[in-house]
Amino acid sequence: MTAHNALIVDLPPLPEVSERNMNGITGLGHILAPGEIDISHGTILYLEDVTVSFDGFRALNKLTLSIDVGELRCVIGPNGAGKTTMMDVITGKTRPDGGKVFLGQTLDLTRMSEPVIARTGIGRKFQKPTVFENHPVWENLELAMKTDKGWLASLRARLDRSAQARIEETLELIRLQHDATRAAGELSHGQKQRLEIGMLLMQQPALLLLDEPAAGMTDHETMELAELLNKLRGTCSMMVVEHDMEFVAALSGATGKVTVMAEGSVLAEGTLDEVKRNEAVIESYLGR
Ligand SMILES: Nc1ncnc2c1ncn2[C@@H]1O[C@H](COP(=O)(O)OP(=O)(O)O)[C@@H](O)[C@H]1O
Ligand SMILES: [Mg+2]
């Protein structure tokens, strides 16, 4: 995944080569090869003192949080804690009133538009699955790969394994290899959720954000999803917002870090056992 401490991702299309030679690559605040996220300090995502107000109400209140490269971070917290708003800020959907939001060391996400952020390598899974219902499963994966991502992506696509191989590999990973030719609309809720994750994977994200991915799933589907996310460790960094504590336990294990949010900031951070024993967490979230 890494080469010289940098992830290769797709940045927005750059000017023609001659122009670039004249002007250098500007706007990144740092000299980087095109398409690299600087992870030299081991951090993929860094938020500091992020504040978002809606009509005077602080949905995020000096939120500070960072995620290591390759980490699978679970975020829990009561409704209204600001978890979804945090994802909106990371993906550029909501502009913070203040604070820092960085991808790696150098990419200031508060200065990038939503589509540009998506192309830098942040994939987001919303609560409801959004697949192309009338298209076969495999075609959903193919379509997800075919978004126009500029010259760098086309260049890399030629060097990449064949598209077919990647589709087959992903089908197996999301365990839909036997459903490849079915219309996506015929899949169960859990299968659709896995397909959507597969579609995000086709874009080779550096960071995946998943907002309550297990909502509405049966216990069995929930555990299948946990298994899939555990398999993705090392492929990309992940942030998973979830209420289902068994699911969180399956993802965080005994040593993974869990962040508890409340009232727009971090209330506690530690292993699941540690945060479960934290007085403030018991008070505001878990109940006695
Ligand atoms: N677009 C918006 N306009 C006004 N208030 C909002 C908006 N989005 C979120 N909020 C408020 O911000 C708070 C945090 O919401 P949210 O981020 O959805 O919390 P969570 O995902 O943790 O349940 C809630 O009180 C919510 O009502
Ligand atoms: Mg939410």
C-alpha cells in the first residue's frame, strides 16, 4: 500500500504537462508528487478544534481527533452528538466555522470541494445503500470504477491489473460472487450494503467513512459486515460510526481504539473496555 511513506491516490486533474513544468504544482501548500497523501507521520486524518454551528447551535464544538494510517476506528455516541456532521465536514459537504481538517500531513480538506475530496481518496458510505438497482451486481462494480478521475487514473489503470480481475476479486471479498449476474435491486439489505462497500473499494480509497453501516441489518448480516471490514484492514484506513455494541466489539477487538463523542466533541477515547468503564461515558451514553 505504501511507497516511500506516501499513498498513491487520485488528485484532481492537473494542468497539461507543459503548463505544470512552467508553474509547478500549486495549491497544496507543500511540494508533493501528484497523487500522493503525505503519511510520513503515520496519520491519515487529523481534526483539530473543529467547530460547526447551525443557527447558533454547536453541532461540533472544538472536535479534535486523529486516525492512524491503516487504523479501523469506531466512533460511538448518543444521537445528536455530531457524528454525521463530522463526516459531512471531512467530505466537504459542510464547511466548519473553524478548526483544522487534514488528510495526511498536507491536504487541507477545508479548502477543497466535495468532488475533489472524493478524488483525493476519501470514500463515504451513507446509512442507506445507494446501488444501481436495475443493473447486475458486477456492473455496479464496473460503473463505480469508471468515474472520470483524470489523467493520473487513466495512466494507472493501464498499469493496473485488468478491470475484470479487480471486479472478480471484489465480488469475492464482499461475498457476492454467486450473485454477480442478479440485478442489485433483488439483493437483501445486507447484500446491498456489502455491494456498496465493494463499489467504494473499486475507487481504491485511502480512507473509508461508514455511517451506521449495520443499521437495519439482521444479527447475521451485521456479523458478515464485521467480517468484511476486518478483512479490509491494511487495504485502507476506516472510520465507522455505529450504535450496535456487538458490532463495535467485533471491529475494535480488545486493543482497537474507540472514540466516544458527545455534544460535538470527544468525550472519551480508549479501548472499548476502557470507555465502557469511563464515568462520563456511562453518564451520557451507556446509562446505568
Ligand atoms: N443541516 C443542519 N441544520 C441544523 N441542524 C443540524 C443540521 N445537521 C445536523 N444538525 C444538528 O446537529 C446535531 C448533530 O447532528 P448529527 O451530526 O446528525 O448527530 P449524530 O450523527 O451524532 O446523531 C443535532 O442536534 C442535529 O439536529
Ligand atoms: Mg448520524
